[in-house]
Amino acid sequence: MAISFDAVSVSVPATTANLGSGFDSAGLALGLYDDATFELLPSADVEVDIHGEGADTLPRDSHNLMVRAFYESCDTFNIPPMGIRLAANNRIPQKRGLGSSASAIVSGVCAAAAFGGYDIADRDVQDAVFSSASRIEGHPDNVAPAVYGGLTLSWKSVRSVGSEADGPTSFPSSADRPAGSGVSGVSGIAGGPEDGSFAGYGLDPEDAAQEDASHTGSCTGQFYSVRYPVSSQISVYVFIPDFELSTEEARSALPFSVPFSDAAANLGRAALLPYVLSDAPNTGALYRSAGAPEEGSSCGTSMHQVLFDATEDRLHQQYRGGLMPESYGLVKALRAHGFAACISGAGPCVLVLDRDDGEGIADTGFSAVQQDRWRMQKMSVAPRGAVVRTA
Ligand SMILES: Nc1ncnc2c1ncn2[C@@H]1O[C@H](COP(=O)(O)OP(=O)(O)OP(=O)(O)O)[C@@H](O)[C@H]1O
Ligand SMILES: N[C@@H](CCO)C(=O)O
């Protein structure tokens, strides 16, 4: 297989997962990016140069996650494993709940795809990157927004939807693959590249048979994602602490089972997320359960109230709170003041979602919270995921 380019540059957004009630499913792409350039070397060497986040801590050899993801994807995109020089410019804080590992993995997988001659702007290629990266990460909720941008709801299934398409993940050679064709042996359902589109890819059926060997999330099964539009009325604030918590440690605090009522509460709230983050008409379709409207108030429920409820979690935050008491305390304090706050990803960052009709957090004392250990950053929602440039 001929290598298509000498150098590939990849830009991948940060992501926030869980979004309160959407544990292990909901993810949002944020306007903060890790940039990386991969160059092919004539030797089998691996050279790594790192600037920014993780410059003092990340490995500069083949143990680097971007490098590992690149090599783990070479087969998928039909390129031989070659020596590479990686220059990384990292802006996403690591081990904070902003999807740094997913972004690093997506960078490496995108680079392999680009060297193989596949265009990340092609929907089939995006889906193959999503599949490979989710398999490496073990769960898809950060990977999906990092690849597709916007709001994504993702899940894993042992069976492909309505097909006999379980099969290998290898991508047809770019030369053999007619333009616009799907990936053979996998189970994508065609959809527009835009909102509400659906992506799904099969993994090895033997892997699928071992579905969920562990509650900590396995890399088996097939990954799917649906992308939703996000209203420009949505504001995102992230409180970033100076301390870290690895996802691995945060997952080890999860229980093996949860009360039925907690699962049911999260289900109902998570179903609200695509609606309340969209441009759905304000208030008209929303109702209180009972009682006459209070005097002077409009009938119905405000979108801010729905956002507040949609970001309530009973599945993971209470169990992880002991690992990040300051973050958990901040979430509770913010919610007590009516802000739609939750832990970002596995923590310890704290996320606040706001609609224009809510009270702006920037005007409150919370923006100055514990300034020595935290900084608050307003972030945009990234409508697009990973971008690749070739040379
Ligand atoms: N730019 C990067 N280059 C190489 N490796 C990275 C990079 N960013 C993150 N990593 C790897 O990912 C690890 C952090 O992953 P972890 O899942 O614990 O946290 P996170 O992805 O930042 O948070 P979350 O999954 O909760 O959103 C780092 O310790 C490092 O090994
Ligand atoms: N859903 C994941 C996100 C972090 O990778 C978790 O909360 O563990």
C-alpha cells in the first residue's frame, strides 16, 4: 500500500462526557484543541516532541498514547507500521474530565487514516475512526464528539442493528473502495453527516460475545453514536482545578449495581438532553405536573429548569465524590444556587451549562471561586470534530 503523505497534522477538540444524567453516553465537543503533527521517518524510530499540557509528564516514546493509537490503527487503514516523528501542542488539561485521552487516541487514529489516503471529511472514514478509537478507549462517549463534533449520544451493543453485518473492522483499501461506499463487514446505518445522524461499526464477533466482562467498561461490542444540534443559546463554563483524577481511578469507585429508582431517574433526565440543548421552542411544550400556575408566573416550566433537571445525576457523582470532595462540593453549591452543574466526565472539572434565559454565572461570586486552586473558563461548543491537514 502506498503511503499518501509525508506529514499529517491533526486538530482534535476537548470533550465533556456524562453531561449530568447522561452517564457513559452523552458527550459534547468543546472549543479547546490538541494539535499534533505526524511525520514519517525512513527508520523505525519514534521521536516525540511535546509542548503545553503534559510536556513534563507524558512519555516521549512508543508508550505515548497518540503514538500507541497510531500504531494500533495501522492495520485498520492498511498502512505498514513505520517510524514517526510526533510534534504535539497540547492544550487540553489531562486527567481532569475533559476527554484528553480520547482526543489523543483520535489524533493517532486520524493520522493513520490520513497516511492511508482516507479523508476524514468522508463520513465513512469518520465512522471508522470512531470505531477504532472507541475500541482503544474502551467507551465511546468522549470519542464520538471528538470525531463528529457537537452533542452526541453513544452506546455499545453486542448486535448490529438489523443486519448480518458483524464482522472485521479492517477498512477497505482506499484504492479498492468506491467513493461514498460503506465499510464492508460493518453495520453503519446511512444518515446525513449532520444532525441526528447515526454511526455504528462492528467489532470482532468473538469480542462481542464477551460483552461487558467488567463493569468498568470493556472494549467489546459495537459502538454507535447519534449526533444532535446544539443551540447557540447554550453557554458552557468549565471550572478547572489544579488537581487531577484519572478516569481509571474514578471508575474503580463505581458500584456494581445501583438502586432501580436511581437508574430510572437518570433515564428520564438523560432523554431530555437533546431537547434542552437544542433550539426547541421555549416553554411552549413544557408543563408542570400539577397545580395552577403561581400568580404572576407564566404557565409551564422554563427551559432553564429543564436543563437543571437534565443535568442531575444519581449514577456516578455520589460514588466518586469521595475522590474529589472539592469538585463534588462545588457541584452541590452551584446547584443549590440554581446552576445546571455537574462533574465533567470522570472529573475533577466541574461543568455548568446555561441557556441565555438563565442567570449568567460570570456575574456571580462563583467565577472567583477558590481562585488559588481553580480557574473558570467559558468554552464554546465545537460544531466539528477532528480536522486533518496533509502535506
Ligand atoms: N495529548 C496527549 N498525548 C498523549 N497522551 C495523552 C494526551 N492526553 C492524555 N493522554 C493520556 O491520557 C491520560 C489521561 O486520561 P484519563 O482518561 O485519565 O483522563 P481524561 O481523558 O483527561 O479525562 P476524562 O476521560 O474523564 O474526560 C494521560 O495520563 C495520558 O496517559
Ligand atoms: N463516561 C466516562 C467518561 C470519562 O472517560 C466516565 O465517567 O468514566
